[in-house]
Amino acid sequence: MNGVEFSFLEENNTVIATVSPGDCDATLEAELVKKAILKSEFSKYYIKEDAINSLVVMAKNASGAGKTAPFTATVAEIKDAEVKVQVSNDAMEASVIVVGAYSGKPLKLANFQQALATNGVIRGWSSKRISALVEKADKLAPGRIHKEVIAKGLPPRKGRNSRIKPLVENALERVLQPKKTEDDKVDMRDLGEIICVKKGEPVAEVLPPSPGRSGFTVTNMPIKPEPGDDLELKLGANTTFDKMNKRLVVACIDGLPKFAEGVMAVDDTFVSKGVNVRTGNVDFDGAVIVNGDVTENMKITASGDVTINGFVESATIIAQGDIVITQGVLGKPDGGKSCKLIAKGDVAVAHAQGVNIEACGEVRVMKQIAHSDITCFSKIFVGRGDKPNGSIFGCVINAYSAIEAGSVGAVSGSKLDIDFSEGFNKISQRLEGLREMRKELAKTNADHEIQYAQFKNRVHSAEVQQKVKTLEQALEEERELLQWLQTVEQDNMDNLSAYKDEVKVIATQTLYPGVSVKLNKQSYTSDKENTRACLFWHDHEWKVTKTRA
């Protein structure tokens, strides 16, 4: 650039511009000087724009006055990378603001640690996180700014409310955890003796509210937690508090304990060594325990759980609670699903074939289920443990949630039909109804709001003013109803989204050909054998992926 030369001073790491006014172009501008620096070896230095503006003014003034003596100005400099710390108003977060170096020294771990310490940030950060940030900072272009949360405080956690803890297991839980033999092997036939509690026996204890967990800020200020609430706990049927210890719940009768939804109850219990033509059908207001088999064409109806420590053949079991069968369930081989299990709670069986199962809760089959009809409003597991390894094939299933088994389908290609449509459609129809109701109410409310706004500013008699107040109350109720409908509509939208996430079939071992899944008009049938596969619904279509071992 004519009349301007750049040089570097090592003692202060600056770039000096030497200007000869007599040699400068008449068109000298600050932007031209800046471009000249960017094209030079000093392109990654920090450019001092204010100094360049002053330099150009001085050059023009000197040239206009006929002065030719050279003068200098500092126009650029080396700058080390910078780090600043910002602490949020509540001191629950600390962020670092990093500025990329202008050919200067990069930031090191110690620089971050010093900046945090200077700002009183003591907790909530780790050297590992800072080391990762050091690498990011080293790659920043000169002057580029990067902001990142580096430390987080721990918010306090409210304590748990008082609650009831069961001291005895439900029959279903005992079936799912079979008794071990002396050689530490699981005996599938010995599920432990099914025992009813005695009158006065402790069945649950009341746990007091917990104090909660303390928190802290990034500046290490402690935050006290809010303790849990000491709630008035509800007692279930046939239970009471112990006279000597009010935190102990005891049975009022001999019966079968049942813990559900935080409430412990004891059902009056009918115990039989078997149900057959000799004993007759069982219809009991309470729990039923059968220590034996239930034979063909027999029927058990109970308002509580039904627990059968035996085999069921072509019988009907109806329970308002759970149905637990420790051995097999078998319907007639000629079809018709002559064996029926209908439960408001869960259904758990060892194995089943030719059965019609209806469960509002989960369905758990320990080994295998085949050629059965299942309607389940919760999950279906075939096999034990976290990764069920049982087999399911030849069934027709009306499913509302995930199905998980070891083998899904069969080598023979026996069909397995699974339809997830009903639950989806129920939520969709409910959502559509709420949406139409909300739209209609919103339209009506908008008209009422306009009418009210026009009416309330007029001068009225005392009698009319009273009517206006009544109208205000009615309008407020209308607003609250509209808000409630919006909330319920959003809840149903969330439920619909959650339902789609639950629509899946998981085979922990093998998914065989002939397995058909359906969600309304979209269906898919597996045409090959897949190892450890998951059939799931995503983006309006069925997809298959491999699951983890």
C-alpha cells in the first residue's frame, strides 16, 4: 500500500503502521488499511479499528497541510485466548465464555480452573469437561466466541411422602420368583407354599416422610430440601393400624394379602383343594386359592385374586383382581378357545394353549403360549426376567402395548396376528371429540367475550349491574372450562404419542416368518427369520431393527 508500511515490534507484540503522508494515495480509507493487514502476515492478529480510523484522519490532515514527515500508529496486536465466567442469578449454573486467540497463547486447563476459582465456582464442574473445552477453544478461529455451561449446582429434592410398604408379597410376585432348591437351582414346579396371613399379622408398615436430599449451588452454598408430606394414608379392606404401633398395618381377618396402588388390603379367602364336578363352581366375594387342578367346564368367579396352584383345563376363571396359575392352562384342541381367563388385573400362567385371555393389566407367561386369543391393555411378556426367553406362536392378539418374548412365531411359519389398532383408535376418537368440543366452546366464548366487552362499559341500573356480575361469573367458568379442555386435549395428544412409542414386538432370540402386525390400515408380515429383532412403528410405517444382545 502506497505510503503505508507495516512492521512488528517483538517487545510488545504489536504491529506498527508507518505512514508517509506525501506518498499516500488520495483515496486512502480505513477499510483499505484493514484489507491490507488481512492480506499480510499479520492477518490473524487483532486489528485495532479505532486506531486505523485515527491514522487515516491524521494522514489526510497531514497531506492537506502539506506535511511530509512520517508518523506511526499501532494498528494490530497479538492477543492470547480469553476465558470469562458467568454465574447465573440463582448460582445454579456457571458458563464460560471463550474468545479465540489472535495468534497468541491458547488456553490451558489451569486458565479455566483459575477463572472458575476467581468467580467463586467451586462445585459442579469436572476436569474432564474442562479438558474437552480446552480442545474446543484451541480450534476456535481468532476472535470467535464460544459459550458453554461448565458447572451445574444440584437442586434439592423434596422428600418422599409418607407411604405404605408391604411386608408380604402378592401371590403374583411369588409366582414370578419361584423358590430355589438346596442346590441353588430354580424348581419350576415348587413355587413355594401359598400362605394366607392370619388375623392380627402385620402386612404392611407406614414409612414416615423422608427429609429429602440437600442441594448446593456452584458456589458451594447449601440448599435445604423440603421434607415430604405426612399424608393421611388410606387403609384397604380388612386391615387396621396396630394398637401398640400406629405405623404398623395388621390384618383384621385371615385372608390373602393384596398390595395395589399404594394400598394394602386383605381379601376374605376361599380355599379349595381343587375345583371339579364334585366341588361345584366357585363364586366368591373375595380371593380364591385353589391348591389343585380346575377341571373341564368348571367356573371360578371372584371379586379379588384367583390363585391356582395347579393345572386348568377348559375352564372359565373371572377375577376382579389378578389371575395366577402356577402350572399350565389348556383349552380343547378342536378350537373355540374353551378355556377363558378374564381379569381386571394381571394374568400370570406357566404355559398356555387354546386359551382366551382378557387382561386389563399385564399378561405374563413363564414358558410358552400357543394358539390362543389375547386381549391385553398392558404389556405381554413370555418368559422370565428382564429378557423373556419364552415362545409365542399361532395366536391372535389385540394389543395395547409392547409384546416381548424369546421366540416370536414358529419355524413352521405358523401365523401370529397382532393388532394394535383398537387402543390407538380409542385415543384418536377421544382426541377428536375433545378437539371438536374445544373448538365449539372457543367460538362460543369468543362471541361472549365480545358481547360482554361491549356491554360492561355502559351505564346500567343497579339491577342490571347485578346481572352483569352474574354474567362475569358465568364467563369465568366458561374460560376455566376452555382451559381444562385444552389441558385434557394436550394430555390425549401426549398419550397418542406415547402409544406409538409402545407399539412394538421384541424377540430377544428369534423373530420367525409369518408374524403379522397391524395399526389400522398399515400392516407388515415378516418374511424371513431375524435374530434378536424388534418390530416397531415409526414415521407412519412398520420397521424392523436388531436389538442388543
